[in-house]
Amino acid sequence: MNRFQKVTIYLLLLQSVTITGQEFEHSKVVTVPDMGFLPGVFSGLDILQEMKFEQLRDKRLAILTNQSALNRDGKHFLDLLAEQKDKFDVQIIFTPQYGILTDPVHSLKPPPDGMDERFDAQIKRLWGREYRPNVLDLREVDLVIIDLQDTGVRFHTFMTTVTKVMEAAAEYEKPVILLDRPNPLNGNILDGPVVRPHFQSFVGYHLVPIRHGMTVGEYALMVNETGWIRQSVICDLTVIPMSNWRRDMWIDETGLTVTPLWKGIVDPVTLTAAAGMGLLEGTNLSFGEGTSKPYTVVGAPWLVPHQLLMGLNKAGLPGVRFAETTFTPDSLSDNVSHPLYAGQECYGVKLIIENKNRFDPLRTTVTILSLTANLEPRRFKWVGNNYVDKLYGHNYLRLFIAQERDIRKLPATWSEEVIRFNQFRQKFLLY
């Protein structure tokens, strides 16, 4: 038995423990009714709806949400509130980095930027110049509500934005209710390096692995209880948990309506790939942004794919096979307005993921990067002032490749810290 098999077995043993009856020093978790006799998962929003929205009655509300805040029937949180807006007053609606994405599959059309006429409420995207609410945003608010689906990938910014909203709520003494949602990549798989403090940023705000395996509510509890909010302020946090969710569930196994999860990502297989292929944003390789298949292709106008394909086939990567491809990035939406190599034909390789449970997106991606750097040493580049270090969590990836070290040994640099993080997170797990 090799070291990585031992690590996997150890993690599975730890993850088999079910933790119930937790009490937290600074946060509350609402006791929810047993829905085990009904099929499918009930999100925090579904539970709040079962409770007739009583926690919101007669309150002036600030809401952080996006397109993912749907109930079991595919109805958006804001639409549900609009049906009974005489019970409460929505003052302001916050959205994360990409706002509320349109979802043509489920006929979800976001309100125009700036104002939601149903509530006469301002819509404010927490990005660009303002990453968190200010005192004027929350001055007339009694309660902050958070309902959005995280991706389960550390360098996506949703949980950073959730933290910033909790930070502002704590500073201005406003209570927060968070409606829990699943980790779409399941709650068992943890992978990737934990961020080193020197490399913390908005895409690596907390000291967690790239795949942290926690729900939105569990992550928020960890942040609040551990004092990870800026200046260690404490938020008056209440989590309304889910019912019927298990840690081995992927988002498409929950029965919940799946909306676009991130720019260009509409399904869990693509999201799984993005947990590794997102690192390519720190390089001059295209990962298919601006095409219909982002994060499942890699290429460039200067890349010779045949040798890369040979190297990937030789690497024996699990759960995935590869084929040569060509693609041309284009501006498909406002969220992808200037993709790398826009309008240029790129030559590369596509990933055909055959088993998402066996597929290892990080191992696959670092193998792609190592092979490309060796095959194209003059053309391959790290970009954005070594932006990849922030995505990855520190500079080991760059150093391994620069020193031409065996990339198969890179996971050994994070295996023990993943085990330690898994032990640390146990006290915050709700399921």
C-alpha cells in the first residue's frame, strides 16, 4: 500500500463519522424537521419555506443571493419573497462576482442592474470597487439573509463574498441568517494545497484546500467560530441547515434544480474539471473560456498537441481520456468578454471525463502544465505577476516546474495538510 492509498483510507475513515448535536460558541443552527420520508434534498430555502418564512416576519432585509437560490420547485428566493412582501421589507439585494446569471433552461431572468422593482430595492454587486456592504447599505436593515450555492472550489470567490458580508454585518451589529446548500462536488473529497498566509488573496481568502468538501453553512460556521473574519469580529450567525443531504452526494444527485454554477459552468462534470483547470488562468494557455466547453480543453495557437497527447496518455491519469482538438475562443457573454486568444484558432487537447469519482482534476492539470512547460519552454508563460500562486495557494507549483522536478511527487506536498484540515473541519460539519 503506497502513501496516497493510506491517505485516502484515512480520510474515508474520518469522513464516515457522523456528527450530530453540535453546539457552537458564537453561532446557532436551527433544528429542522425530519424530512427523511420524502425523496430528495431540502435546501435551507426549502426549510425556511416550510417554516412559512417566520424568521423574516416584520424585518427589513438585506439579501445576498444569485441565480442558484431556487427551491425544490425551481422558484427563486426573490420570487417567493415577492409573493408575500407585505410580511417583510426588502431594502437591498447584494450579488457576488458575476451577479445573477441568466438561466435560460429554467427561465430565470435576473432583474435589471441597479434596481429590483418588485421591492423597490437597490441591487448591488459586491465586486470591483466595493467588495463588502458599507454602513449606508445596512443602516436601515434589521436582518441579513444569505442564500447562494458555492462551487466547492476555493479560488472561486463566493465564500470570500459571504465572509465579507458577515464581516460588515458584524461590524454594524446586524444578525445574519444563512440558508444552507450542498457542496456540489460532494462533501467527502478534499484535495489541493492549503493556502499559505503569504499568498492569501480574494481567490484564496481562507486557509483551506482547493477542494474543501464543506457546505455553505459549514464553511460559514468555521469562519465565524474560528475568528477568520477580518479583525476576528464575531457575526451573529444563524444557519438553517438542509435535510436529507449526504456527504457522498454530487449536486446532480440531490434532486435540487441545478443552475449555472460559475461563469460558463453549467454541470458538475465541468465544475469538477474547473477545480484543476482553473489554474490555467495563471498561464498563457487557453482552457476553452469563450467556447461551449470551458475547462475541458487546453490549447493555444502555438501548441503542438500531438506530443502533449502522447505525454498525457503515458501518464495514466484516472477517470479521463484525451483526444486532439481545435477550438476558437469567442465572446459568448458579458462574463466572458475578452477570452484569451479570442478569434484565434487554438490547437490542443480535450478532456473526456469518464468517471467523475475517479477523475483527479488537480493531478491532471499539473501534469498538463508540466508537460507543456517541458515541450514548449520558450512559449509557455506564467502570467499576471505569477497569479497562479494565488490560485494555487503558494509557489510550489511554479518551483516544481521550473526545477523540472517529477510532477507526480507534487501531491505529497499537500497530502498531510489535507489530512490536518479534514481533522480540523470535523467540528463544523452538520451532516
